[in-house]
Amino acid sequence: MSENPNPSAEQADAGKLPSAVAPSAPPTPAASRGSTVPLWSLAGVVILALGAIGFQWYDSRNQISSLQQELARRLAEGEARNKEALGAVQESRVRLKEYGAKLESLEGGLAESQNQQVALEALYQQLSRSSDEWALSEIEQTLTIAAQQLQLAGNVRAALLALQTADARLQRIDRPQLMPLRKVIERDIELLRVSPFVDVVGLALKIDNLVDAVDAAPLAMQQRPPTQPAATPEVPDAEHAFARLAREVWQDLRSLVRIQTVDRPELPLVDPSQEFFLRENLKLRLLSARIALLQRDVKTYRADLQAARHWIERFFDPKDRGVAASLATLKQLSEVDINIALPDINASLNAVRDYKLTREKGLR
């Protein structure tokens, strides 16, 4: 029943056999069935293998496709992140430039502040070195002005105040080297406190007030008796109008003539042109007395006041309140003794100057 699947091959093999060898007997049916089964098995295995390979190829293709998609997605994400990173880098560079400019500005400000601090420290050191010199110069100037006021105007209070101010300034400095100087100033302060005081400024002001009052003072020839109100007699209603008129005319005639008792035998008559020179000469006398007061010239001072008083008593009305007040002031001024020996503060002034010279030599 079975046939040789390849009879041509067998014939070829039979033709190749040597002639001495007898052909083999045909195969039995059992042998032909045993050789056919493995071929079909092999074909199935091959088909299964091909199917497995195809499935594996298809599966691999799907995996590769998914990997490609995933790779493309990740590449897109990486590109987007790369762009974001580039934008952030550019922004960081811009900010870095801004921060660099701000840092340069801060460094410049810091350098300027350091320079200013160095300059301030140098200035502070210079001020601390020269503060004593300035204080001594100020004290010397104050004492110089006080000495001038004491010598020219006799202003003891101003000199005393200047010395006390100088001592307070030295006390604020608080240096042991200034103790001898403070002792000299304290000695002069005690001398001024116990010295007699003449208010030269007050006396000069009183003389100035007298000068101002000269123009308003009335002359003696201009005085008038005080007016007395005329008594109005009671007239009866029944009196005739003619009698009333006669009485009024008589009262008017009586008022035209006045009789006055004069205490002084004669009144000096001064015409308007002489009145001007009289007042100006009186002012000059008072101003001369003021100058003599400032110069401590007692003789000239009293002579001018006496002459001014004599002129006022002779040419002006003593009954006037202003004239009477001027005479009282002149009497009070004449009784003041301006010839008082005043102490000087040259010791304090010389002590300050000597200390300044000694200090300057020590610094050199």
C-alpha cells in the first residue's frame, strides 16, 4: 500500500550499485510506516516554531512600537524641559547681570562710606586735638572784651560775668593742667565781687533821658498862671436882661487883666532863635557830662552837671513836672562818686595767654 515517496532517488541509488551486489529486497510495510511519522512531526514542529517566531516577531514589533512612542514622548518632554531650562538659564543670566550691577553699586557705596568714615575719624581726631585750643581762644577773647568794658565803661558786672563764664568753661574741660589758670581766674572773681560798684550804664541812661527831655521842657517866660473857673453868680429870674448883660461884660473885662506875684526878681527873655541855641547848648553840656562819666573824669562830670542844672533853673519853668524831675535827677547824678578805683583782670588774661604759648611750644 505504501509507496516510496522518492522512487527516482532509489533508482539512482540502484544504478550506482556494483553489478556484483544483488539488489536489496523491497521494504516491508512496517518499515515504511515507521519512517513516515517523524516527518509529519517535524513539519508540525516547524509550523509551531514558525508560529512562535511569528508571534514573537509580532509581539516584539508591538513592543518596539510602544518603545518608540515612549521614546518620542520622552524626547518631546526632554525637549520641552530643555527649552524651559534654557529660558531659566537666560533669566538667571539677566538676574545675575542685575545682581552684579547692584553688587558693584553696593561696593562703590561701601567704599565711599569707608572713605567718609576715615575722613570723619581724621576730622574727629583733629577736633579733639584742637578743642582745647578753641576753648582757650574763646576764653581769651571773652576776657579781652571784659577787660575793655571794665577799663572804658567801668562795667564790673560784665567783667564778673565774663570771668565766671571762663571758669565754667575750664571746669567743663576738666584738665589737671588748667588748675593754675583756674586759681588766677578765681582770685580775680573774688576781687570783682568785693569791689565797689558804680552803675555807669544806668547813669549814662539817665543822662540820655535828660537830653531827650530838653526839647519838651517849657521856658520860664512861657509860664502861665493857673486858670480858675469863673464863678457864675446866681441871677434871679426877675432881674432885668440889661443888668445881666452888664455883669457879663464886667467879668470879661476883669479876665483881660491878671496880677501875678513872681518869686524871682527877673525872668530872662529868650527870643525863638536864642531858644534853639539854648536847648542845643544844654544838650551839649549833658553829653559832655556823659563822656566825662565814661572817662572817669570827676571834675568835668560835676562841672557839666552843675552848669546844666543852673541853666535849667534859670531859663526853664521849675513848676513844670518834667523840669522838676530833671532837676532832681541832676542833683542825684551830681552826688554819685564815680572816682572809684576798679580792679583789673589782666592777671587772668595774661595767665590764659601764657598757657596758650606754653602749650603751643609743647606741641611743636
